Amino acid sequence: MLDRLDHALRSRPERPAVLTASRTGAPRVRARCGELADLADAYAAALHARGLRAGDTVGVAVRPGPRALALLLALWRLGLRGAVLDPGAGPDVLRARLALARPSLVVADAAAQAVAGWARPLARRARLALPDLAGLGAPVATAGPRLPGCAPALDLRAPRPTGAAGRGASVPADADAVIVFTSGTTSKPRAVVHTRASLAAGMETVSALFAGAEESGNLRHDDRPVLGGTFFVLVPALTRGAPVALPARSPRVLARQLHRLQPVDTYMTPPQLRDALGAGARFHGRVWTGSAPAGAELLGRVREAGAERAWGVYALTELFPAAAVEAAEKAAYDGPGDLVGAPLPGVTAKTDEDGHLLLAGPAARHRYLGEEPDPWVRTGDRARLDGTGRIVLEGRTKDMVLRRAENIYPGLYEPSLHVPGVELAVLVGVPAGGTAETAGDERLVAVVQPRRGVAAPELRAALADPLRRMGSARPDAVLFADVPLSGRSRKPDRTAAAALAASRLGGAR
């Protein structure tokens, strides 16, 4: 698909490719197709001129947008392996990740470098923190305009490579394409390695997912833009000729952007959806969400706000995407656990003897960096497959709460807490205290974030029946508070939520 994207960009060079929004939500052309193709050519030439060859690793610390996309296209063309570096991960974590990946070069935009130096005070407000990249052993180059103290810029006037070196034609499909860091610690970081084949398969699945959801031949993909900022959205959309709008950061501007654009497909994370709904956003076309749990209530609100269809996508860094479920199907499910849908074409799902979900397929990662290949992705989720083969999640293995010798998996019960009036809810365990005999025992606390304007008595009444139906897993306490979020995808931070619950509720049983 990346090869087809290159052709699509060159076929219609004048066509808008990447859009942003003004404060009024009006679309602005950030880059045209021809400009993206030219920038990818220039980056490929600059990297080749620095002596980088197929199989070498390049660290990438560039914010999402045209430069990041052009750089990834250049890496693909040269057969280089890109290691994605998150500026929000913190200096210690990044040092450990760079030590594992050992890139031959780190390419960073000026903002990513500045937060390690003179802009550090400003960076704290943006929750960015990078170590001094120049002191980590690998040379550093700047993508885009430089700021004071930045490394020299990539030479965009370098001679263009010709033949196979310029096209990536000689790079095998099983060659490494990208490294994405996931879990792990500073002492033992963990990174997912995708090959060119698995990366391409994932993008083909996304493209097929969008096309398969099409209900009418009257709605052409290239007639209206797509809203979304991830690589897996940008590439399929641009390949089929649709311009892609990067979502505005401000919820109010995002609401105006949706009104002006009326995109055929919108991809946002659940926190972005909740923020947009809070700002009064109206949706158009189909809406897709993933990267964090999305309950039936949230998908229903998106439909009520104008979306033709609303889909929850179950995906992992190791396999993107794995399953999808539409709002109506999810709302009709009344069993325990979280229905995430049937495995997508090519994806095989099974559970092991302990009920842990395993996935496999062409889009699955090849291995973890430094480990042996394994065809099965161990998701870390407990799950079951229903009578029609749909995946029903029962909670994260590591999120298990132990209460009075009973194992309680929050994901099995959290969906029932998302009644109308609830913005977000999680179940966490806090130490129960007491005697040595009860050491390790936990209290189960529901941390419930009300929607704006919903009073606590009203919400308690709405939660009474769902709580009663939880049986032996009924929480010991319900705390109304904002659920802490973490990471770029702003998933619920269970550790912080447990600490919040412990501080608010004290040690009383």
C-alpha cells in the first residue's frame, strides 16, 4: 500500500493531502500530494547521502503530520527500520529504549529537541520530556525548520538516489519496517517489531474495514475528507484519494472542524470523542474509535450526535486492527464482559487454558525486539469467544483485583457502569489494610466520572440496578471523581485511579 500511496501522490500532485483547521474550524491545506511526494524524495536522498542503507535503524521523534509521513515513506523506500520515539515517555524511558534499538541516526523535529534544552520549562506544560539526544551516542538530525540549539537539518538538496536504492525494490517483505515501544521498564524495555509484510497487511485491513462498512454506492470515498491523525488512517485514506484532516486539539475547535468538514470517516480516541461531545460536536458519516475501551453508551452518544454509524475497533500495537463492532450490535449485547466484535478477515482468535486471548494473522507483529518470533500475540486480556465467534473481553490480566480470595477482573463488569450520565468509569483495587492474615487483600472501588451537569444523587439512582447485578463483584465503594488518564491515547490510568481512591476513602473498610 505504501508503494500505491507513492503512485497516488504523484498522480494528482495538485490535490490537497493533509488539512488542518483554523480557530473557526475552516480547513487549511497543510500539504498537497505533490509536496508530500517531493518531501519524501528529499528525505530519502538526505538519508542515503548520510550513508544509511537497507536494514539500518533510524529513530523518529517527529510530531504527526506531513513531515512524519514523508519521513516514514522515505524509510520505506530505502528499506530502513524506523524506531518510533514518543517525546512524552520521559528521559529515563527514552534512554533505555534508544539503548535497545541502537539507531544509526535519530531524526527529530525542532520541538522534540528544544524540550530537552532551553524550552524545558515550556515543555512541562505540554507534558513533553526528552533527554539530550546528542548525548546518547547516535548522531541527530533535524526534520523541518531548526530552532536555536537544534542539530543540523537533513540536507534536502542532497542528490536523489536512483535505481533500486531509490525505489526500495530490492527490500524483501520479511525485512523489519518499524519498531514501536510498548510496555516494559527502564531496566527492560519492550518493543514490537513489524515487518514490511505485517505493516502492509495491517493497512490493507484498515482499508478493507472502511470499504466494507460502506452501505451505499452513492457515497464516494474521495468526495469527502477523512478526519484522523494516525499513520494507519493517513496511508489508506490518501491512497484512495481522500484528503486527511488532522483533528484539532481544542475540543471547541474540533467541534467546528467537524461541522465544516463533514468527513466521510472520522477516527478519534474515546477521550477525544468525549471531549468533542462535551463541546457540542455533531458528527457526520462513519465514526471509528479505538486505542482505549469504548462502551456502548459512548458509541450511542456518537450516533445520537449525527453519525451514520459508530464503530469500536479492538486493536493492539502487536496487531492492528483485530476486531470491530458497530454501536447497534454492541448495544444489543446484554451478557457479561465487553463485546469487541468478530475477528476481522485474516485474524485468528483463541483462548488458552487460563482464558487468556491469543491472536494471529498476517498483520501480527513478527517478534519483540531481542526475542524469538512467535506467531501468536498474547494480548494480556482475558476473553471468551461466544457462539458466533465474537470476542468478548473479560478484563486485563494485570488489572485483576484480589478480594477475599476471589479474583475479580474489572473488564468483565465495567461496561455495566457506563449508564447514561456516566462519562467514564473504572474498577480498581486498593489495599484493604487490617491484619497480617488479610495482607494482599483489596477493596474494590468504582471510580465514576459523571458527565457535566449530572448530579450525584441522580447518578447513584441510575447505578443502583447495575451495581446490584454485579453480585459478588459489587464494589465496596463508589467514588465520584474525574478518572485520571495517561499516555498519548489518554487511556484510564488505573494506578493513579487506585491512588486517588485510596487517598479519598482512607483505610476504612
